Amino acid sequence: MAARKQAEGKEVAGNTVDLTASEERAVLDRSGLRAEVVFESVLREGRDELQRSPLALAFSGLSAGLSMGFSLLFMGLIASSLPETPWRPLAVTLGYTAGFVIVILGRQQLFTENTITAVIPLLDANDRTGVFGKAARLWGVVLATNLIGAALVALAFAHAPVVGPAIGAAMRDIGAAAAAPDMVTLFVRAIFAGWLLALMVWLLPSAHGMKLLVILMVSYLVGALQFSHAIAGSVEVFYAVFTGAVPPIAYLHFAVPTVLGNAIGGVFLVSLLGYGQVAPKGEAVEAPSGSAKAKRTERGGP
């Protein structure tokens, strides 16, 4: 029987069938990534984000806030083109995915997506004090510039000749509906939105050529279930404020519980649990000076 072993004896062939070398490679190609590999992918991406300058983060965050305006724009376009039917909200939600696709594939900094990756280096660090400062800077800069971008694009939609009356009316209805729930409802829905969007961060390393489908699926679920996202929802509510559909105080009513809920859903329900999948498996052992790896664990992970 073929007795295949990979590095450090981690993978051993079964006893039932014999496989050729090419079949062994096919098995590896079809095998899902181990939790440790996904964790390391997210960790390294988070480290890269933490090394970016505040100015680079600000421009990227502003771009993301502006780009999220296309979600509202496409939702308004679809809503204004369809009759009132039971399935109309499901069709309109297709437009909600547009901004997420642009932002994530364009590698722009979005609150609840890129900001979650910054938490993993913080959890992984031996000296968390310095990393905490960088993570707090990233969160603050990205959230602030996302909101500025959201406000600017909503202002442009409201007062520039961007959309026709029918699309504008549909966009006002969408914005008013986003601000309508009470703060407790917004908070709970925001937790689930943060949970789903942070899960997407963990899904993308395994998605390979299916990243677009993963983004569409997750963002569609968030929109269809009316979960509240701080930036996508801010564009909607800002537009409703700027067009007089809701009073200005409605934005604070929306933003405060939504930002808190998104952060809790992403950090505590995903980042901490994702870290917990790999952290208990072995005690950290310091790598030799100059090693390409910062540390190696007793489990022999990457």
C-alpha cells in the first residue's frame, strides 16, 4: 500500500486504495485548507495592513466610503424599475452587493472587513501594546474616512444631477427604512452583519477563483436579511437626511448601535473564535534569530 507522508508526517495515505503520484497531487489540489493555513493567511494580511501609513489608510478608506454609494445607487435603480411584488425586496438586494464587490476586489479599506484582519495580529503578538496602537489607528482612520466618503457620495446623489426622480424617490425610501428600526434592533442586526462580513474574511483564502461568488453570497445575505452595516447603511441614511426624508438626529440613532454591533460581531464572534481554533493547539516557541518565521508552534503548523 502506498504510504505517503508529507512534511513532518502530517498527512498519511489511507489503507484501502493505492494512488499514483499524479493522483496524490490531485488529492492535495482538492483538499481544503487547514485552519492553521487560513489563520496564517489572515494574519499576514492583517500585518500588511498595520504597516500602511495613516495617509494611505485614509485615502483607501475614503475610496471605500465613496464606492459603497454604488450599493444604494443600484438598489434605487432596481427598485424604481420593478412593480410592487412580494419578491421585489429580494431583487432589490442584488444591488446591495455592488459596493462590497467594488471595495473588496479593489482592496479598499472597509470597516468590518479590513479592520477585522487587524485584530488577528493583535491576538497573535507577544508584545500587544505596540500592536494595539497600530490596530486602534487603523480602526479610527478607516472608520472616520469611510463615514466621510459615505457622506460625500450621499450628498452628491442628493444634490447633483446624478439620478432621476424615480430612482431618487426609491433611494429615499431605502434610506428612511434603514433608519426606522429602534436602536436595540439595529444593534442586534449589526452584530449579525459584522459576524457574516468577518466570516467572509476567513472564507476568501479558501475561495481561490470563487472570491466573487463568496462576496456576492455573503453581502446578499446581509442585505436580504436587513442586517445593518455601518458604512453601507450610512450612505442610505445620509441620503435620507440630505433629501429631508428623515431628521439629522436619525443618523446618530442609526450609526451608534450599528458601529458597536458590527465591531462586536466581527471581533468577538469571529476573530476571537478563529484565533481560538489554532491558539490552544500548542505553546509558542520562539524561532531562531533571522528566521523567516516569527514563531513555530509545537503542532508543527506553518
